[in-house]
Amino acid sequence: MSRPKPSGRSYGRLTRHERNTVERMLDRNRSAREIAAELGRSPSTVTREVAAHRYVTAPRSRYGEPAPADLSGACPRLSAWPRCCNGCSHRRGYGCSRRPRVFYSARRAQEAADAELSASRSGIDETEEGAAAKLAAIRDGLARGLATLMWTVPGGARETGGPYMRGPRHPRHFTDEFKRQIVDLYNAGKPKREIMDEYDLGKSTVERWIKSINATGSPRAADNRTPEQNRILELERENRRLRMEVDVLKQAALIYARK
């Protein structure tokens, strides 16, 4: 009688039982999709688990070491699924001279996961005085509304987080003067597409600047919002500040608990 498969997928940490299942099915040469279906997890979870917890069994001098990152010169089996020697007809080493031999181990994988979890719960490695000073500095910054460090670069753009960190998580910021220059170009007759291409700007960004500056003379969003919108934003900022303070106090509690 076949074992019923779990319904849906789980996104929590793998359990020791699940890791035992991974090792057992690897020994039977099962695919990542078959193992994932048995666990009710995604195939990518299985492949990451195996790749992250492979250990050397030969040569003997390196026994128990994590598998090296570069295995291009070893057995082709280690460069693609299953990325380990589990299930190989030469798994006991008979007739195989390739080195290193690398196996997925459920026991070692669980030990590594437990150690990582324990380290994440150990709190901040800081003295009570040092933690108090840092907490005071954080509270002062939050009270003044500081969130990120920004600086101006040529062209009027202000980068957040680093000069090469652009994208959805690290958006660029621009000075008011730069925004007005862009709108002046548009009002003078320069096509919007040329402005976007020349200055590497998004369509919605340029249109927002044009609309706000031509309507109120100010590129600032705060000057173009209704009182109700400003009140909502104020409440959201206060909510974020309180959540950050709670997180800071949780970390402080971990430090004081170790005293």
C-alpha cells in the first residue's frame, strides 16, 4: 500500500525525519521531484538541502569536511543532480578512484541546522554598557526620523545604500533641483521618451514629477497630498517606529538574560 502524499507544500525548516527521507531516497537514486513530492516540498528546497549538506568521506584525511565549492574536476555526478555519491553503484568505493567522494548525510545536516538555530538565538555579542549606548543612538536616530544614509552624486541623483546598489530594493533618490530641471526640459518641448532614455528614468517617475511640479510648483510628495493622506502617512511612520523599537528591545532582553 503506497504511502499517502502530504497535501500542499510546507515552507518551514526540514525536520530530522524529512532529512532521513532525503538520504534514504538518494540512496535509491530518486529524483529531486520524487523526493519533493514525498516530502510535500518544492524541488528547489530538496536540491538546496542536498547541495548545502554534502560531506567528504574520501580521502580519509578529509573525512567529515564539508564538500568543497569547486567539484568540477571530480565525478560528473557531483556537478548535477544528485550532486553526491549517494545511490552510486560504486558508493562503497569499489572500482571508483575518483576523489573526493561526497555524500549527503541526514545526521550531519541536522547537526548543522541545530547549530545554526542555536547561534541565531544567542543574542548580540555585546556588553551591557555597549548595548545601552547603541540602543540610545538608535532611539535618537529614530526620534529624528533617520532611516538610511544618502549622498549626492553628479547629475543630481542621490544614492541610498551604495553607489552600485540600484533596483527595487535600493531605489535612487533625486534632488528637487534635478526634478525641476527634468520638468523644465519637458515643458520646453523635449519628448518624454528622450528624457527617460537620456537620464535613465522610469515613465511613472517622470510623469509624477511633471504632474506635481506643474500643479503646485513643488516636486515634493508632501506638498501634493491632502491632509487625510498626510495623516495616514504619519500614522504609518509611527507604527514603523514602534515596531523597530520593539525589535531593539527584544535584542536587549536577550543580552540582559545572559547576565
